[in-house]
Amino acid sequence: MRVLIASDKFKGSATGPEVAAALAGGIRETAPDAVVEAVAVADGGEGTIDAAIGAGFEPVTVTVTGPVGDPVPARFAVRDREAVIEMAAASGLDLVPPGTNAATTATSRGTGELVRAALDRGCTSIVLGVGGSACTDGGAGMLQALGVRLWSGTEPVANGGLALAGLTSVDLSGLDPRIADTSIVLASDVDNPLLGDRGAAAVFAPQKGARPEEVAALEAALARFAELLAPLPGVRAVADAPGAGAAGGVGYAALAVLAARRVPGVEVVQRLTGLADRMAGADLVITGEGSLDTQSLGGKAPLGVAALARAAGIPVVAVCGRSRLDATQAGTAGFAAVYALSALEPDRRRSIANAKALLRRVGQQIGRDSAGLVALGDGGSGPDARGGEFTAP
């Protein structure tokens, strides 16, 4: 029996590779004849670098400007002339010091510095994975790092989205000329526009700590930014385009000024990792993420893995910290079974703290269930075939 584990991270408890290692260890204990392989996957956000490195990319670490202005070490990945950048590594919410509300002042400058570092290494193709960002600055900081000048009167605009309210002019003449010869992919499943009720400020700024009055101020500031940027030569009119609101509006800057094209993050990672080829010949596929819920159904990594497995006629099971899908939803998504750590440890804090040990126990159970699960690929029926949550023995 050949088993392929293609799991996303369990945020706050285990990376994709760590999830795979724990599951594989458990499977081998109860199904010692199983050949277990792993490939890290992600949805374009956090975990994308791990997936790229697992696929043969070289990790590169540079020091960039963090979201609150402090220097932070940030990784990106390079293979040949292609780079993979994870915005969260440079401008992520996790980099904001505890107790600090940086919703109006956080900058995406570090993300632009990662892009520049990739250009310095000769890359002509860049995947920009967005997600988990701390900023709502419309990508202004990213553009500044790439040579764009933003002025408030005779002074450069300060960091953060709120400062854009005082923007008086935008000068694109200093934009790094290498951008023109670089193919940039915005890896994002978010389809929100820049402005409005579904825009970057209204939807995402509250998640970053913005109060209602700050959300309104950020909305006005982003509108001012777009108003001054849109008429400039070479700028694409994409404020209303799907994905413009991604990562606090970084999607807008990437699409409008860097001529990026938006591709669902799951598809990007599947290409980087060669997942379809790795899946060929597998008898069982295991995927997962920390929380399996209705948001997962909108295009997260496990759904992409499940779609590929179903197309190949391979049964696929999901492993998660907790599942909020009912049996019908899980079955429709393509999962033969769902194994949730919450069935082993209902206390969320203890489950997160002991995730790796719990994952090993789940791996043991999958090994016990493997014959029935593999039979699903031959048209048979196995345990939890409707996608029900795993119940610990």
C-alpha cells in the first residue's frame, strides 16, 4: 500500500512537514508494510515556503522591514529563476508585538524588500503568496520598497494605511525597471475588491484590530490612494477586480502596478510541488489543515488535494484539529473520512499544545483503517465513508 500525505499546516501547532512526519510515524506502527510519502501543500498563504522547499526550492533568508518598522529575518525560496515569496514572513500579523494595535500603521514594505531581493538574485518569475498580513496599506509600503515615491506635500508618506489619507502625489518613475521583465503571480483565493463593503478595510481590517472608526478612516485613505494612482500611465484599473482587496490591498498594488496575474493559491502550490505527478500510483491520500470548516470549502488546500485525488480515483481522507463540517458536506467535498484531533483531546489548548502526539495517534488509527479506506478506490465501502468525524477508540 502506498500512502501520500499532502497536508497544510496546523496553524499554531505544526507545519505541513511536521504534520506529515507525525502521521507517517503512526501509520507505520499499525501498517508496517505501508510505503508512506509526503508532500507539503498550502493555499498560497503561510506554509507556501515550506511547500516550495519540500519541492526542491532553495531557502534564502534576508533581513527586511517588519510590519511595525523593526528589522525581521524573512525567508523566501528560489529555484532556477523562479522565486516564491510568502507575505506573512515579512509583513505578517504574527510579527506584530503582543498588545500592539498596528491596524492603521502596519506596512507592507518588507514584502517589497523580499521582491527586490528576489530580483537581485536574478529571478524573472515571482510567486507572491498573500495571507496572514498585518497591514491595510493598499500595498503602498511594498511599492515604496520597489522605488515608488509617495508624497504628502514635500515629505514622504509615513508607514501604514491611515497615512495615505494625506497623500498628495505618486511618482512611479523610480519603480525598479526589472519589474517590467518579471512575471508576477498573485497567489490568492481572496476575491474581495479594494473598496466597499467587501473591501480590504471593511472585511479584513477588523481582523487586524481596527475599530469601526479606524475602518472608516482606512477606507477613505485607500480610496485616496487609488484615486491618485489610477490615472498614471501603465497603471491598470483594477480596484474592483477580484483579489484587489487581498492582504490589506497588497493585491491591488500587485495587480495595478506590478502587472501581476491572480491565480488561486492552491493551484499555484500544486504546480510548484508537482502534486498530480506525486499522487500517481497512490492507494490512499491524506490531507488536512488545522480547522476544517465551510471556509475550507471555498478553495483551501485540502479541497484542492481532494479534487486531484478524486479525479485520479484515489480515496482521500482529511485530518484536522477540529471539523465543523457535517457528514454531507465532508462527503460532497470528497473525503472518505475525517479524523479530528478534537475527538482525542476536546480541550482546544491542550490539543494545540500536543498536536504532534495526537497526530501520531490518528496516524495509527488510519493505519488500522487503511484496508477499508483503500477499498473505496475499488468501489468498496470503508469506515466513515460518508465523511463523518473520527471517534477515538
